[in-house]
Amino acid sequence: MFDIKENLKKLPDSPGVYMHKDRLGQVIYVGKAISLRNRVRQYFQTSYQTNPKIRALVGSIAEFEYITCSSEMEALILECNLIKKYMPKYNVLLRDDKTYPYIVVTTSEEYPRVVKTRLLKKDGNRYFGPYSDAGAVNEIVDLFGSIYALKRCRKTSFPEGFRPCLHYFIGECQGMCIGEVDKARYRETIEEILQYLSGKARPLLDRLKDRMQKASEAMAYEEAAKWRDAIKALEALSETQRVTMIGKKDMDIVLPLRTTSGDQMVLFPVRDGKLSGRETFPIQAEESDQTEDLVAAFIKQYYSQWATVPREILVDRDLPEQELLEEFLSKEGHRVHIHMPQKGDKKALLDLTRQDVAEMTKSLAERAETRRERQQAVLREMNGLLSMVGCPRAPGQENSPVRVESYDISNTNGVDSVGAMVVFSGLNKVKKDYRRFRIRTIEGADDYGSLQEVLYRRYKHALAGDPGFSTLPDIIMMDGGLGQVHAAKKILDAMRLPIPVVGMAKDDAHRTRAIVFDDGRELPLADHQVLFSYAGTIQEEVHRYAIDYHHKLHGKNAIHSVLDEIPGVGPKRRNELLYHFKSVEGVKAATMEELMELPSVTRQVAENIREYFK
């Protein structure tokens, strides 16, 4: 058994990193120290345990480990890496940092690509980010790909006779694989993109406006419209410029935002002397944590992901170990300065962003209060609903959110039938527990049978101990009426699962009108506005999830089921046919001579196509 007192005596008087562990051996805190002996001993001194968080931490420590380092800087780097690895319970954590995407320009390739990634590698490519808005990243990547017809595939070499992919045939790739690209011109395009991603949007926008003007003067109106749309999209993606400083400087402003509903860090990027946006990052922290410690922890964890850090980071308070943080972020020839300006343009800029954060704090507090009130209202209604179905909450559970599962079936005339399951915990969507099912045993448009297959498969996994399905709901709310409820109850009864089921019946206008019970009773929702809104939200979500999956599956199968069934027509010929004739109907209507105009279509293949469509 680990003897804490004895091991405290063995601690070296040297820099290093220490890891506190609980009785299960899990790392619950990682810290660094100039002197491991002095720092770790502090935790077990009564005078140090005035902070409730420290008392809770010390009460959970069953053992500790340490790693000695040659310097405090080495210890800081190791501490940062270990926090990312273990995500300890008592450390201040940048939450969900792995979910933030980057944009990478593959400059190590002969013809660079612009792609989204979530992995930062030292591979010679240029990385930008991380960005908190994944949707905006997708827009930027798609926009550059479409307006510049950039290379999409990962291939770096193309043998003679290589056949281009669909992107080439629909005009979304210039054809690097068949030697149709001016390498110097392509590199100029990449340089324009790199400038934009570096925060310097104006040069690219000016060049695009010049191209639009020249195309318009040459009466190439289609090309001019393309550049016009690109300009609008890029301007929309570039946050509104609100402040201009003297000189052209790149810096970030990092400010804390602490509310009763949670803590966040707000980052304002300043590029080319202009305040150009705002990003927020939730952090895991305790109310007792000092704000300056949160800011320091965020800077350390956030910027350790970056290939290049701005030369200046403005803060609104002095930070612990500020000089060490600067040294940690600085690289050879690139010095990073963290400071709190006292006067001048930077002070004015800091004051402006602090006002913005103050407004955010008020707005977030109001929204949090509104959400809390709605959570409580939904909880009351759902507790009442559980009592009505004879499954009241156990004592002590009345204040915890009710877990709801809902199911829906989607198909097109019985083809490509799929099932969807969504999960709610109170108002929150539990998206990690969503599941999709491709119907296997039911033929045709049999929604009841399909629903029973989905429920059987879902709860078979649960009874088998599958951790992905192990959490059972408090109630199932079916997207439908009494028929769906009876179909579900039949499966649950056969599997001996006492989970209550109700239906959400709609009126002729497709609005949720009532909750339907398995004995035929109904609860009209006209006088239950909270439950009416909540049920409608669940129905819309499960319907959306089912439809999305069905459309993806049906679209994929629709292409495959027609042209790919023709002898001699593979994916590449199929793409060429669709590009040339615009649609399957166009291919079907084409004559032998028209089909054979395509270089890849031989007489035999053309005959096969004509024979198939007869």
C-alpha cells in the first residue's frame, strides 16, 4: 500500500511534474514545480487547504507519482502534454479541444490541396486554426475548392493514361492528373489562399474584384458572376472589421467570461491591425479557481496546439509565471509577448473588447436563466407524464432530467427503409447516443414491422451488455399514434423490459396534438404548451435524423442501381456519362452515335447501354 508520508520524504529538491492519483489509480491532478519536494508537501499541510477545491483534491489523493526534469521550462512542457493525455478532474481544462478543426494547405505537395483536419502534424504543411466553428471551416474549404478548382485527391503521381475523376468532369478540378495545369499559376492561387487564411483578407478580395471587373469588361458575364459570388461569400466569412489600429499588427486578446452557468475564454484575433472576430471556448473549472489561473491555463493549452503563435497576446490582468509562459510559446526568431497595456491604441482596443465581454456576460446570464426556467418546466411536465403512465420517479430522482428516446422510420415507397433513434436528457440532445438502423428483415413500406426490428436490435444490444446501448430511457416517445405505441410495446413486453411508451399524435396540419397512451387514452396538448413545444422538438429531431440518413442511402443507391448495373460501365464511365448527358434520363435518351462520341465508350458498351434501357 502506498504510504504518503514515507513517499513525501523521498521527493527530490529538483524541477519536475507530479501526478496525484485516486484510489482507482486514475490521475486526478497534474502540476509542475521548481522543487518537487516543497510543492508536493504543500498539499498535505493544513495551512494550504483553505480552498474547497484543494481540500476535495487532497481528500481524493491515494498516491502520487513524479517525473524529474532538467528545468522549469521542460517541466512546463511535460505538464501541458500530461494534462492533454489524462484530462485530470481537478485541473483547469480547455474542454473538447479535439473537436476544433484546422485548415491545412498541403504545401509539401507539388499541387497543394486545402482541406479540413483535426490533427496537427509536423509534416511541412501550413496549418491554420484551430477554429471553433466547424461549419465555417467547411464553407471556406468548399468555397476555395469550387472557385479555384483546386486539386481534391491525395494522389501525388499519375501514370500515363490516367483517367480523371468526377471532379474534373464537373469543372471542380483543373486536371493536374492529365497535365492541364500551369504549375506557376496554381502556386499563385495557393499564395492568395495562404494570405487569406493568415487573416489578410483584403489583398485576395481586391484581386477577385479586379478579375470580376476584367471579366465583365470582356463580356464574360458567367465568369464575372462566379467572382462576384466568391467575393460575397469571402466577405461573409470574414468577420466584420470593427476597429482599426495604427500600424499593421497581428495579436490576440484573451479575456475570461465567468457566469453561473459555466466558464469560457473569449479570444479576439487582431490581424493586420484590425479586430476581426470573436471565438469562445468553454473551459472546465471550479468556482473557487482564480481567474488569472484560468487565463494562464487556457493560453498554455490553447496555443500549444498552434504551429505559429501571434507575437503579442493582450490580457486584462497579470498572470502567474507570465515570463515562463512567454518563453514556452516563443520559438527561435519568434518572440511572444503577453502583457496588459496601460495606454494608447492597445489599451483602447482592450477596453472595447472588455465591454463586449461584459455585454456577453449579461446576455449569457439572461439566456441561462431562461433556459433554467424552461428546464424546470419540462421536468415538471415529464414527471407528471411518468406518473400518468404508472412509472413515477423514485425518491431522490425527481430533480434529475428525464431521459427520452424517440424513433422514426423513413423510406421511399418501401425502398431503402431506415430507422432512427434520438435521445434527449431534458432539453439537451444526447447526440453521442443517437443511432441509425438500416432495415434488414422487412420488405416494403411496413413501418410497424420496421419499427419493431429497430427496437429489437437496439434492446438486444442493451441486454447483451453493449456499452454503446447500455443506458436505458425513462420513457419512449414514439413519432406516431396508437399503432406505433402498440408495435413498440409488443417488442418491449416480449423482451421483459418495463419501459413506458407513449405516442406523439399529429393533426391534419402535422402539428403535435396529443400524447397517446397504450390503453387508448389521450392527453390533448392544447392546454400543455410546455409539453406541446417539447414533444414537437423531439418529433422534428427524430424525423430530421431519419430523413437525412434515408436521403444519403437512397442517393447513393440510386446512382448505383442504374448505370453501375450496365455491363462495361464502372464508376469512371458512369461519371463521364453523367457529366456529358447531365442526368440518367439524358443517358437513356442518347443514340448509339451520341454515346460513342465519348472517348471511353466503345461500340460494345454503347450497345449494352441501349439494351439496358430497352
